[in-house]
Amino acid sequence: MINSSQWHHYVVTLNGTKVSAYFDGDYKGSVTRYNLGWGTATKTYIGQSNDGLYDDIVVYDRVLVDSEISELYNSGTGFNPLS
């Protein structure tokens, strides 16, 4: 169960058809999805059905590797655009 009164770090990566999920710096698994429907003319919604608060939402133009995701989580400061 997720403690909703705590800060949490979520990461989702998309590499071709492989979608991977990370929670608080830990890899949780991957699934293969075909026909994702994502493209230049598709709108993507973040948190559309979630009542939580969001901070530091970042979209990268490449897939982060495990060590980068772990470093972001363990830094305790979140995303730093100057680093």
C-alpha cells in the first residue's frame, strides 16, 4: 500500500514498445505494448485520474537508464536542469 502522506518518486520509460515502471528508485517491471497511439498529434495526460499533487514533471528525449533513475531518486532534490 502506498502511503499518501509521503513524497514518492515515479518514473515511466518508453523504449519502442517496452514500457517500464519505477517507484521510489526501484524497478518494478516492464510490459510490451503495441499500438500505444502516441504520436505527434496525440495528447498525453499526466495524472488525469489522480487526486495527488505533482512536482518536477520532466519529459526527456531519450530513455533514462537504471543508474540515472536511481541517482535522481537518491539525490533528494529531484530534477536539476543545470546538472
